[in-house]
Amino acid sequence: MTTVPITAKKDAVGVAHTRVEGLEKVTGAARYAGEIPFADLAHGWLVLSTVARGRVRAIDEDAARALPGVLTVLHHKNAPRVKDDVIGVLGRPDPIVEVFQHDRIPHAGWPVALVVAETSEQAREAAEALVVTYEEEPHDVTFDIGRDGAYTPQDAEVTKGDLDAELAASAVVLDREYTTPEQHHSAMEPHAVTVHWDAGRLEVFDSNQGSRWIADDLANLFSLDQSAVHVTSEHVGGAFGSKGLRSHHVAAVMAATELQRPVRVALTRRQVFAITGYRSPTAQRVRLGADPDGRLRAFAHDNLNLTSTLREFVEGGAGFGRTLYDAVAHHTVDRVVPMDVGTPTWMRAPGEAPGSFAVESAMDELAEQLGLDPIALRVRNEPEVGPISGLPFSSRNLLACLEEGARRFGWAARDPRPRVRREGRWLIGTGVAACTFPSGAAPSTASATAEPDGTFTVRITASDVGTGARTALTLIAADALEVDPGRVHVRIADSDFGNAWVAGGSMGTRSWGWAVMAAAGELREQLSLVGGEIPEGGLTAVTDTAALVAQLAQKERYAFGAQFAEVAVDVSTGEVRVRRLLGVFAAGRIVNPLTARSQLVGGMTWGLSMALHEEAVRDEASGGHVGADFAGYHFAANADVPVIEADWVDDPDPDDPVGIKGVGEIGIVGTAAAIANAVWHATGVRHRDLPIRPDRVIMAEADRDRNGQHA
């Protein structure tokens, strides 16, 4: 028996800590899914359709099979059958996982075959030699605000009060349309998976956002017992919503099953663009009606996005304002239109990112019409309870964010008139936007073990997709155990550790942290009963938070924030430079200030990129993407990013057992609107279509000159 002190000086939650795996990553010791070595490893290469709609008439594989090293070619005529009615943790997987099950082509880039060879080079050469003949059909990939065929999904429309009556009674009415383009996740690490059978068990080495999620979906697809599938995802080089179950997982399992040897499928960047999801473009209409003092009588938000013909996915942008602003009447609706494209998916701040651009731009325009300061307008419409639900807020410190942000940004000295500040060729402007993101919690299982050597091991099927979750859970466990963080070892991303929420929805650390706190608390009780004496095999406590989550009081649970931007615009070249970004947030209990600030700054950087750069373009003739790589898909580089400040205000919630709200997504929310509002303040011209490209700035300036408006 070993006696272990269960109370020690601690330096955990609330204190900045570097990542526990940081040394492994910077020295290259951390292995990602495409790097794990295996003996006798085979490599698969996906062949994607070159037409946007139709059928596969024939596949001539003779030339491919004759090439050196080729082991097999899988397609719809010879691949194993999988179930087509799988409902997993997050609903039905994208139907693209049902690969090689039929000859139909629903969109460009649909997987039609997998070539497997001894090396990746051989697999790629053989894939290019495969001859696929198609029966092509007319396709439709053109999205715009006037699209026919849109419908309203179930539960996508929310109404309170008489909108038409309140608009009619309003002294000022604003009616504007805004658009955002298709956007892609662009994780640094492309998708990859390695699969092999080991003693009758399917071993999957993956890059994902939830190993148990992937394991359960694979077991269901292939009609396997859940215990027969084991998924690990030790390190992930970014995900942002795209790393769920995808076609490369399923193809790799099929190949490993046929060949009875390890098979790796790693996607190219162009393949990532084609088959791993994206954020749908949106076309949004915002109508606001207000009294002369700025109080909203009417709030209406209509958001249109596209989905595939395979599966309904809703980019719920209309939900953004349902919690943010009070109004006598609310009407918000998300509508979708099916098209011959791949199915969109979750992408950092799904719904809130594009929705905030429209709403916060409209609020700025309304403030201009009313002659009010944009911050004052937001303060005037601050709700006391949920505007739609009527529920109390768990905590709501948006006003504190606006106040502190305005103080630090120097907002009081701002001249509200547009186009009055100049520095040489540059016009200077500032803008603001409010932001919010839900703070949910989901049941998760965790175990905590007191080891005989005096250390503690925590096991949970969490996923660290680059957020610092592994480090945060270490600190949470140390805090709950009242020990130094150096004595705690956290193991994650292993499906054998039990059910746990995925890395998504800004719910990961909150959900996993709750489970870890519960397990650590129970272990402390066990240790106190045995006087701190640890048996030779250790002492373990296991908890499941399902009952705790179910008992959580019904409240509006959200993080809030305020985004401030300063831009410089050269209207002769169209160049827009963001010179300052400041975000102040109310995000509950901050576990690790170092990684929390990194997450917020990362989100704000993405918001800058959304405002000025990101735009995926589809070729109407082929239905595929133009420039589907990092040369053609532009996002902010280091030279585009100024010094970004991110900070937070105290946001306690004494009735919440965890107090964590999540910071992974709120940083992107509202940033694009703050930048667009600053561009208006600099130039006097509104930009309602993202991104604010140089050509759009130049054309807007030309329109301004034609209309007789001069500097």
C-alpha cells in the first residue's frame, strides 16, 4: 500500500499553463493519423467523379490493375454493402459515407472508386489510370437570394408578436439584404485514417472530433458489435467541424477488410475541399423597426442557405438574434434550397458566424438612421430575460463587455461621421459588433485513478483538436483533486474510454470538464475513506454525468462579447487593412488563460479572414470548385493580421456546477460585422456582401462618384 497526500499546494484552474503536449508537437514526436508507422501498410487513393450529376456507366480498371504495386480497386460493383439507415450520436451521417453502394453521382467530387497499392505514389498513378465513363445529367449549383425551390425545415421558424403591425408602427424601418459565400474549414492537417484488423477487432487510427462518435457510426454502418471497433485520435491538426465520419473512413475499412492488412487513406487538399463539408453560402434579409429612441418594435431575420439533394443541413443564421435583442415582435426563419452539391456541415460557429454579420451590420445601419451611437443602440435593446423563451439568463454580461471594450478601444473619442479621418492615402474608420454563442452541456463519462506512485490518471474520450483541451482537463482534474497539475496525466481520444461529447458546439471542455470534476470528486471521497492509502492496483472512480446534465436548471446559457475594429482603406486600390482588433468576452470560468486567449484570437483572426478574404467559387459548367487549394482559396496570412487583443470580464454563475462556457467559437462571431462597419465608417459606403474584396471597394467608390458623393 502507498499513502498519497490528497491535498497539496495547487496552481491549476485560472493560471496560465503551456500545453502538456507542447514539447511533443514542437519536436515532431507527436504522431498524427497519417504518420503512424505500420508493417505491411497499404495505401488507398480515392477517385472522385468529374461530373456534377448523373450515373457511372462503366469503370475500366484493367489498366490500373496492371500497374506495379496495385492490390485492389473498389467501386460500386464489388464493394461490401453498408447500412443506409444509420442514426448516430449527431444524427444521420453525411450520406457520402455510403460510398460505392450505387452508380448515382449526386455532385462533383463524389467518390466512385478506391485504388489500393503498396505505396501512395503507386496508388495515385493507378487512380489516374482508371477510366470512368459517366452518363451526365443537367446540374444546378447556382445559389442566390432569389432562388426558387426553397423550403422551411422543421423547427426553423420562430415567431413572437405581430411583426407586420409593429413594422407599421415603427418610426424608422430598415430592410436590407446581406450575403456570405461558401467557406471551407481549411484545417492545417488534411483528413487521414489508418485501419487494420487485429485479433478480430477493427483498429482505427484517425484524426477526428470524437473517437466514440466515429466508432459507433462505423459499427452501425458495417453491422459490427460496438466492442469490435476501436478508434483513437491522439493528435488532431485542426478540425473546426469537418472531422466527423467521412467517406475515406468507410473506404479504408472496406479495403482493410478485403486485404487483411493495414490500409491508410489520406486526402489531398483538393479532395478535402470536395468531400469533407463546408459552410453553406447564405442570403439574408434583416428587417428592423424602431421607435425614435432606438427601442426595437420589430426584429425579422430571413436566412436562406443551400443543402445537398442527399441530406438536409441548415446553416441556422437566423437564430443569432433570438437571444441577443429584445423586441415587441420577432420573426426569424431559416430556409434551405437543395442543389447538386455536397452536403454542408458544421463549421466554426455554425449559424452565428454568418448570422452575426447580417444582424450586426443591420444594427449599425439602424444606428446611423436614428442618429444614435451603435453601442447605445445595443444597450437600449438589452433584454432582461430570453426575448423568445422568457427564461432567465444563467449570466449575461454583454453590457460589461461593451463598456470595457469601449474604454480600452477609445470609443468615446470617435467622430461618428463617416469618411472624416485620413492618413495620407488611407481613410480610417472604426466599428463595433456584439456577439453571442450558446453554452450547452452533454452527458459524458470519465474515470479518475489514483496510482500507487502518487500520480493520478484521468481517462475520457475527449478530443483535443488544437484547442488545448488536454491541458484544460489536466487543470480541472488537478483543481478537483487539490493536487499539483504535474501529478495528473490525462488520456483522451480513445473510444474504449466510454461515451463522451464531441469537440464541437463550444461544449467540449464544459461537458468533459464536468465529468472529470465528478470523477475526481468521487475519487477524493474514496481516498478519504481509506486514509489516502492506495492499493497495489490503484483506486478508480468512474462517473457518467447524464443525470447531472438532466437536472440542470432551464435557463438561457450563452457566452457574450463585444468586437471592436479599426481599418484603413485605400479606395483607389481597394485595399482594406485591419489595423486593430479588440474583443472583450463574458465566457464564464476561464480554465487556462493562455490557451483561452489563443482560441479567442484564433476566432477573431478567422473573422478577419471571413470579412476580407474567404470565398469558395463553383464553376457553373462543371459544378466543381475553382481553385480548390490554398493558392486559390484565400485566407488571412500573417501580413494581414494586426496585433489582436482578446480579454474577458468576470462572468460568474453561482448556480452552475461547472461555470465553463467555452471559447472556441465566440471569437469569430461578430468580427466580420465589426470590420464591415468600420469600412463604412472609413469610406461612407456599406458593404453587404462578403468578402470585402478590393474590386468591390473600387466599384463601390465608382458608384459613389457617379452618385455625386465626393470626399
